[in-house]
Amino acid sequence: MTTRQIKKRELKDWLQGYAFLAPSFIFLAVFTYFPVLYAFVLSFWRWRVMRGEPTFIGLGNYEFLFTSEDFWQAMWNTFYFAGGSIPTGMAIALVIALMLNRPLRGLAIYRTAYFLPTITSLVAVSVVWLWIYHPDVGLANYLLNLVGLPSVRWLNEPRSAMPALIILGIWRGLGYNVIIYLAGLQNIPQHLYEAAKIDGANRWQLFRHVTWPLLTPTSFFILIIAVINSFQSFTQIHVMTQGGPIGSTTVIVYYLYQQAFQQFTMGYGSAIAMVLFAMILVLTIIQMKVLGPRVHYQ
Amino acid sequence: MLKKISNLPIHLILVIGALAMVMPYVWMIATSLKSQSQMLTYPPQWLPTEFVWQNYARAWQAAPFAKYFFNSIVVALAVTLGDLITGALAAYAFARIKFPGRDAFFALYLASMMIPHQMTIIPSYLVLAKFGEWNKAFGLDTYFALIAPFLASAFGVFLLRQSFLQIPNELEDAATLDGCGRLGFLWRIVVPLSRPALATLALFAFMGNWNGYLWPLIVTNSNEMRTVQIGLRYFVGQEGASQWGLLMAAAVFVSLPVVILYLIVQKQFVQGIAATGIKQ
């Protein structure tokens, strides 16, 4: 081939490359890249849709945000939800995964049962749990009464509403965590256990000195993903409590929704979105620094 | 190690755990078949004394669920198909074509996976409102609004790229010699060879979209455009959380399609999650 032919072929490659990229890039540009920039810009403006034109207010939204009691309560609720559901959920998931990580009869049935909640529509699940948490004739109170405990008003009381959502969160997230833990367990080379057993390690020592350290990256991955996901919780709150009672379940995304799509304060809503983004970005960067970017999709 | 002895207590714990996981489903189905009076007795009874199948028919008719299902199916299928097409094209470009700026674009796609959906909803909403001023069919409360933001998924591009990279270059060289163009090669060789990855992407796209909530909640406001999830939410409000038999019946049929799909393709689903770490 002559140089001109090669040049021509290269040019064709270039054009085809861009053409193949174009469809996805256009949609990403319109509905991801542009919105990110737009949200950033909007967060410096005061704008109530249908109530006049936007006004530039600099850091006004952020000042208001960081001095707003509602915002700090939403932050507290967000962390309360994450802290209440994640460590317990991970511990239970690890125990279940350790038990499932062996040739067992009925393994497929167990897996189906544990994973079912994760794939079920969260709205449907929330409606069912709304019924389970019914203060008078609900299943949850019935089970409490069975073991001699008094009834709880669950979603109707600020003190118990968040714990109710935490229980639901653990139940729903368990299957996902079990699957990731199982994948992690299966990556531990068998010969390490054999070597440790030859050295006379008992089962606890096997877990403590082989399984646990080798599972650290898996645990870390689950932790970060779980925190990111819990920061984004919205559906069950919108279906079950609408952020109440008295704001006790208004998490950050629900607060964003209220401000942007009920009050229509788009600038202030964008400032909340930027804070959420910053929180998730920090977590993502930590994850990539520690585990490398490949775990995402590899 | 000590398998015979240790399995019994393990089964015991796993069974108790599995029962706890499944109990809400049993409760949902049992309630969906109970009469209104039996439902409100205390202590609750597990089994319906008479099976009130009517609850399902009444729930289906109490709100336009047929329309909600139609909307959800249209939207989820369109998004799935769109993700496959835009994803396959981009993945092919990233995996097998050399062009300037490829790495920069790749990094840009990677970066888009770090952006939480909640961050883009306000601007996306405003963008669609603007589109609607030019042409109603592309504005809020349309199929376009429900579908368009999800027609490209960076996750899908990565998933397919991994798979496309495995295809040997010799195949492409041979196909080129036979006069096969890039699109032809993609369609006739790459796609059939990457079926597992494409199936995984289709599965996640469909399920994720079927179960999607925040976005359809924001962009729909007429009953005609609501998806099943939003329809169910409004049904709860409409029934004032008292007709529990109807609500549970509706919860059953709204969750059923994805549950059935999951039961059929369970293995691929679990492997997909284990391999990619994706959650919905």
C-alpha cells in the first residue's frame, strides 16, 4: 500500500470511530454532561420556576444550605440510615455467605430466597412493608407481641420510623451483599486453607487469618457501594413516610426532591445536588484509590 | 471439613433466614386473597378463610393498570434496545477502531459512571421542559421524556467493550478481505459472539428501568403517562391505605414480571452481579 492509501484508510477509521461513538455520546452529552455543568451553574442562582426570572446570588444557596436546620437534619437522617443499615447488613450477609460457600443441598433455593427482595420493585416492597408496619393489625407488631414485647407505632412515630426503614433496608440489600461476598470467597485460593490446616489451624483461626484478611477488598467494595446506594435512597421514603413524621425520615435526596419538585426552587435544589455529588465523589475516589477502577466493571 | 456433622445447624440457620426473607411475600399474597373483614382481625391469620380472587380484578380496574403496564413495557423495551444499540456501537469503537481522542472519550465515559442520577434530574427536567416548548412530543410527560435520558449507558459500553476485546483481530481481517464493512462485521460476527454480555446488559437495562422510580415520578403528571411503579404509588394514595387486599394484589402484579424474569434467568443475573458489581 502506498502512504496515500494508508492515510485514506486512517481517515476512514477516524470517521467511523466518531460515527460509532456519536449515538451514545449525544445522549450522554444532553442528559449527563450538560446537566452536570448546568447543575453547577444553577447552584449559584436563585430561581423559583414560574415565579420570575433567575437571579445570580453567588454562594447564597450554599450559605443558606449550610445554615439551614432542615439540611442538617436531612444529613443526620442520611447518615443515621447508612449507619443503621450497613454494618448490620454486611455482618449478616457475611455469615450467610460463609454458610452458603460449601456444597449444600438446596443451595439454589436459598440463593433464590435471599436474593428475591433485591430484584423486586421497591415500590411494591414498600407497599408490603407499609402493611407489615401497620400500627394496629400489622405483622411486625404481631411478631413482637408473640415474644412478649409491646407494640411499636413504627412509621407513625419519629423515634421508630427510621429504625423501621433500616430493617427494610437490611432485608432488601442482603441478597446483593451475599452475592458479592460469595464471589469474594470463591476467589480465595483453596491451597491457602490446606496450608493453614497442615499448620494445625482450627476453624476460627482459618477464618481469622485466611478468610477475613483476603476478604478485605470485598468488604471494602460492599461498604462503599452500600454507602453510595444508601445516600441515594428515595423510593421507600416517598412511598412510606414522605419524609415524616416531623422530618424524621427526610434524607438528602428526599430533601432535594421537596425543594426542587415541590417548592420548585431549582437553584437551591441544585446546591443540594452538588453536596450529594461531592459526598459520593469522595467515596468513589477513595474506592478507586484503594481498589483500582477495574472492580467497577471487570 | 467435617461436612456431615456441621451441615445440620447450618441448614437450620439458613432456613430461618430464608423464611424471614420470604415472609413479606407470603404475607403479601395471603393478604391479597383475604376479605376486608378478615384482614383487619387481630391477631392476624396467615391463611385466607375464603379466597377472594376478586381483589385482583378490582385492583386492576380501580386504576388504569393496563395503561401503566403498557407504558412500562414500551419504555423498558425502548431503553433496553437503545442501550444495546448505542452501547454496541460505542463499545466497538473503543475496542477495535483507532481514532484520535479515543482515550479521552473513554475517560469521559468512565467519569459519567461516577455521576449520581439525582444530580442530573433538575437540569434534565429543565432541558425537557425547554424541548416541550419547541415540540410537545419531546417535552415533559411524554414517552420521550421517560426514555431518552437512559438511551446511552456508560456501564453498558464498558461491559460490551470487555467482551468485544476478546474477539481475535484475525476474524476482522478475514471479514474485511471478504468485503465485509465494519457495521456488517459488528452485526454478523461481533454481536453473535458476544451474546452473553449483550444478554447481561439487556437484563439489567430492562429490570432497572422497569423498577425505576424517581425520574418517572418527576417527569410524568398525567395518568396516561405513568409507569406501573408510579401508578402503584398513586394507587396507595388513592386507596388511602385502607383497602389492603387491593393494594397487596396490585403489589403482586406490579412486581410479578421482574420476579418471573429473575426466576428464569437467575443464574445469568447472579453471575452478572458478581462479575460487574452493578446494583440495578
